[in-house]
Amino acid sequence: GADCLLDEPGAVSALLGSGGLMHSDERVRTNAAGALMNAAAHHDEGRAQLAAAGALGRLLELAVRAADAGELDTVARCAGGINNLALLDANARALCGAPPAAAAAPEASAESTEAAAASLAAA
């Protein structure tokens, strides 16, 4: 299953490279995109692993090329993979070109909150 794919050394690289998404045969590209879509469907750890390997960019590139070539099954599987990868907030932000989520602001102390309120009241 999908977990076995992620645990197998070199499997993700093979799917992202010439043995998968970059293969000359449309059927191989389509099946590789489907395998990545399924692997990204299950848990955040897998989504993070796939994103770190460059799956998001490769799926986007292939989706554009496949759309230009009229390879609708490939486009659909790429879209599914992109959608599943976007379930992880960092990947969704990357798709939108948004910066990484900022760290939570530190809690304001009671004194600083009172001082700010007094400053605003005086203005």
C-alpha cells in the first residue's frame, strides 16, 4: 500500500524521476501520478515526505504538460495528488505562494496590555 511505498528506499525518487512522472510512456506517468496521489492520501508524515522529495512541483509540471497533450487521466491523477498534498498546511501555502505560517505571537503580559490600553485611552 501507500505506507509501503513511502518506506521503500528509492521508491519515491523513482516515481518522481524517469521511472515514473518523467517517463516517456503516458501510461507509466499516469500510474506514477496515481501512486503518488494514493501515498499522499493517508497521513501528514507521508505528505511531508513527498513534498520534501519535490512531489508537489513535479505533479504541477506534469499536470500542465499532460493538459497540453490532452492526457486527461494523467491530469486527473496529478490533480488528485496535488489536492492530497495540499491537505498539509505547508504544502497548501506553497501552492498559493504564501509564506510559511508565522510562529504564534508571544502572550502579552498584563502590564504591557494595561500600558497599551492606557496609551490608547490618552490619545
